[in-house]
Amino acid sequence: MRRWSRSAVVVTAMVATGALLASCGAGGEREEAPAEGSTVGITEDTVTIGGHFPLTGVAAAGYSEIPTGHKAYYDYVNANGGVHGRNIEFVVRDDAYNPTNTSQVTNELVLDDEIFAMVSGLGTPTHGAVVDFLNDEKVPDLFVSSGSLQWGDKPKERPFTFGWQPDYEIEGKILGDYVKKNMPDAKVGLFLQDDDFGRDAEKGVRRFLDDQIVDVQRYTSGNTDVAPQIAALQASGADLVLGFTTPSYTALSQLVALRLRYQPKWFYSNVGSDPALVGSLLAQFSEGAVKGGAQLLDGVMTTEYIPGTDAPEDPWMRLWQKVWDAHGDGEELTNYRVYGMSQAYTFVQALQAAGPNPTREGIVEAVERAGGDFEGPALAPFRFSSDSHMGVSGMQLVELKGGVGEELTPVLVSDIGDAPIDEDDSAASDSPPENGIPDQETVE
Amino acid sequence: MQQLFTTLLTGLTLGMVYAAFALALVLIWRATRIVNFAQAPMAMLTTYVALVLIEAGYSYWLGFAAALLSGLVLGALVERFVIRYVDPRSEINPVILTLGLFIVLHALAALVFGARYRSFPAPFGLRGFQVGDTTIALTGFGIFTILSVLAVVVLLVLLFRYTDVGLKMRASAFNQEVARLLGVRVGRMLTLGWALAAVVGSLSGLLIAGGGLVHPSFMDGVVVYGFVAAVLGGLDSPVGAVAGGLILGLSLSLVSGYVGSQLVSLAALAILMAVLLVRPGGLFARVRERRV
């Protein structure tokens, strides 16, 4: 017995030493070629990327259409020769807007599908569950579909993650500034989603409107009874309600306001104000009171940062329509698909900038160095640099009329914190290239 | 004052929906001694049946009737072809089975009807009534909700207390073997119990959907609160289910309006624990009396 255990010790020691040597060897190899970087997901003729989206469940309304926009644009690019000769393959996985599922499907994407980069993973709570994993694994985590600050305000801690859309704080700031200047007597009520979305926005709004706010109400996503919250806003006497809500809750709050005959001026964040989607949710109620769904949103203020379906003559919209007609799934072109195609456009720019031999590290560096100058559909430039991974820097306020946004302000740009708010329409005049595919130079 | 009034009225309407759902759970419990967690997706499916008909241009009431009828059929089918084959002596097996059904029906609905939100019309106005300058947060549909749930309770009490069928159903739930010896066709009674419960469940689905948004998991919140309401009332008593539903609806509405909506589900748990600590059998339980 003792003899056996002695030999066991020897064997164990040998195995351990071997393993140690092997791991030293592995480490040595990695150190020898640091400049090469990781090329997982890249082959001679393909680049495989992935994303997590809610294709089912509470958040699927609208959001499930975003990946279809991505796919249509990648198909269009692939049909025109791809990027540096490679076709883009986009793997979409359903997380049902549940962070537990997001962790699981991200594991599958990174470890099984071996994606080169995560592109446009959707949702604050969902993506928040995987952002550290992606950075630990050094997987580029590009253009998250959420306006939370955490994707871009600390690039040192999360070097591989980049935002895309304007963050909720600058939306709050730009809105707060407008209300302060144009509606100084308004009694402001806030109707917020009880997570980063509402908190970041509130931070921005309070910079300007702290003394005008009479009440703040928060709803928990998943609890569809918002009557007590709207009743409290009504009781507080608020005559301007700023809603930072998802589309379903925009519709729900409008329904409850109808029931309570509460008629303040409404603002909804661009996240939850899509007139087509909210209108379609409300359209059914025509038997009671609402005539056309979209008309119920007449007079509602919101923000815009990319051209949408309400401006079919915009050159970008004509491009998206062309792409969608050729590569879409036959359904109607919606603002969510436009959003997806706009993101896909930015990814193609990033991949071009990373050059003919892209690596995971290389594409991150390319976006940091060239991303601030990417010309695209967004009305304001990106803030990408080595100090900031925040996305689009501005937007304009509009008022909805018959489902179309009418300008209230020019394009206003800002940044988080106490950065000033300035007019800047330099990016608004970007027009798409002839062939609809960006021509971004390789970052040397 | 207006806010309190609004919050209470909202709670009242919501409580009635919970009550309707709790009634369905109580019915199945009385008929078969099973807690049916699949009640929520069954009601969701039948609500979609109504929605499909209404969207095809038929009247609201035709959709309403079709949903109740399909509830009746679905309940009977589930009992006859699924639940019947589980060993009734085990308490946990049927419960696990209903949870399994929950998931299957969910996925089925997402496949057939799609997972997106759709709005569901209401047969009456959605604006609150106006008395002088004050708006009463009660819509025509809210009143319809309250009245229809009260009607269902009365009908159920009549059924169980004053009819032969009701007595047979209770007998076969209480002791199948003895009931069979006395000439009750137990199998039929069980099927009937499930069918009736599914009708009541369908009603609660239609009531909560009316003037709101429908998607495959729209009943999931209701199954939790409806279950709590049923347990509050003692799981055995229709009147208790309604009382439980009202208590829950009103208090959750108050919590949501005055404390914070993030505490709603926690409050439901607190109420449940408090009631069970004081009266373990539920507020309207008669178990103790029987033992004496």
C-alpha cells in the first residue's frame, strides 16, 4: 500500500512537472508572437461574427427585427465581393432578453461557433452579464445595442467593448437643456425604467431640470400594470412627462393615460418611441377611443439620430430600401431593420479599417484610431478614441405628427459629464457611397 | 385623494382578474386535487383564438365565445389524454406534469402565433368615466370584468352546493374509490372539472387581455398572483379565491403606487407568508372543521 502510494506520488509529480513545462511552452509561444494577435473566426474567405438578441419574450417586439437588418446588409456586402475578399457570416442567438440565457448563448458563440467578434449584442441587463467574459477572452465586443454608459466610459477596464447609439445620459442632457430653454414653466414628471436606462437618463435630465421636476416614477420591466405610476404623475400635477421606456411600456403608459384622462405633453426616448411599432400596438383600440394608432402619438416629442422610415427620400433610406428589397426576408422595412443595417454599416467600416489581415486586437485598435472619423448614417459623429468607446455623440429633438418626426432643434452634440451641448450638423450631411458599401482605409 | 381613488380602483379590477384565475385553480383543486400550473398558458392559447377571430373581422363577442368554448375543449382534452395517465396517488407527479405542459404550450404559442406583442381590443370604452371634474379610473370594461367574475362565483357556488353534478364532482375528488362504488362515473367528473376550470381560466385571460397587450407570456404574472390568491383563500373555497384575489389586487396596487413597483412581487410573498403563518389553511379553509 505504502509502495503504491509512493509510486503514485512519483507519477503525480511527473505529470505535474510535465503540465507545468507544457504550460510554460504555451506561454512562451504566445509571447513570441504578440503582434500577430488572435485570428479566431477568420478564414481565407470568411469572417464569422455573432450577436445575442431577444427573438422571443417580452422584449422581442421590434428588437427581434434588428438582426434581420444586419443579415440583409451583410448579404448585400457579400454579394458585392465581401470585405477584403471575405464573406461576413452573422450567427444570431436568442437570449429572450434573459441575462442567464445571454451567458449561455455567449459561451456557445465564443467557444463553439468561435466567432471573431460579438457585434451588436442587445440589451443593458443582458449584455451586462457577458461584457466581462468577452473582455477576459479578448473578444472584440463591438457596437452594443444599448445606450448604457458602461460600454464606453471606461475603456481601460473594458478595452474590447464599444457602444454605438447615443447614450442615455446625453439624450437626457439634450432634452433637459431644450426644456429648460423652451418650457421653463413646465412641471416635469419623469417616467423611468428602473435600471441603467432610467438612471443614466435621469442623471442627464437633472443637470438642467432639477428644480422643475415635480415627481419621478419608475416601473419594473415585466410588471405590466403601470396605472399606479401614471396616477401618481397625474396627482403630482406634472404637465410634461419625460418617458424613458421601451416600446411596450410607451404603449401601456398611453393606454393608462387614456383611462385616467391624463393629457400632459409627452416625451419618449428614441428607444421606445418608434411610431410604427407603438402605433401598431395601439391601433387595435380604435373601437374605444383611439382612431389611428400613430395619431395617438401626435404631439409627442422624441429624439432621432439616424434617418428612419419616416424620411423615405433620405439617401441613406434609399440605400436601405434597395438593400432590403434585394436581401430582406420579404417583410416590410421597419426602423428596427434600419437600425440593424446602420450598425452593420459601421461594422463593415471597422472590418475594412482593420485591414486585409484582421486580428481581434487589430480591429479594436482600428476603431479607436479611425472610428471618430467614420462617415455613416448617424447624424452626429462617433466619439471613438483610445480614451472613449462611447458611440454617436448627438441627436436632434423632433415632434411626431402622423408618424413623422418634425424637427424641433438642429443636431446637438455633447458628451457625458459636464461637456457642453453644441450644434453640429457636420455628420448629418454624410451621404452614402455610390455602391452602398463604405470604403474605409486600412489603419496602418 | 384622486390618486388613492385611482389606485384602489385599479387594484379592484386587477384583483378581480386574479380572482377569476384563482377560481380556475380552485375548481381543478376541488375536482381532482391537482394544482394546475398549465392554467396560464391554456388561457393564453384560448385568448389567442379570440384574437385571431377578431383580427379576421368577426365581432368581439364571437371571439369571446369561441375562446370560452375552446377553453372547455382544451381543458377536457388535457385531462382525458394527459393528466389521466399520471398516477393520482403521487402528489408531485401531476404538478410536475402541469409545469411541463406550461413550457410546451408556451413554445407552441410562440410558434403558431409569434412572440411579438399584439394589442387586444376591448368591447367597451377605454376612457375613464367623468363625473364633474374628476375622472373615475373605471372603464366600461373594468365594470364588465367585475360583474363577470362575480357572476362566475355565484354560478360555481350554485353548481357545487345545489346540483347533483356538483356533488358528484366533489365526491369523486374527495375519494375516488368510494364515489365509484356509489355509482359516480369518476372519470367523467374529472374531465368535466378540468373543462369547467379551463373555461374560467379562459375568461380570466380574456379579461386581462382586454384593452391591453397580448404575447405568449402575458399570463405568467397572473399565474403567480392567481396562485397566491387561491392559497390565501384556502384553495378550496370559491368565495375565498375571490377574497384572496381582491386582497392581493388592492394591496399590490397600493404598494406599486406608494412604495415602488420593484417591491410588488416581494409584497405578494410577504402577504402570502403572513396569512399562512396566522392561518395555515388559508383564510377560508374548512379543513379544521372537518377534522373535528
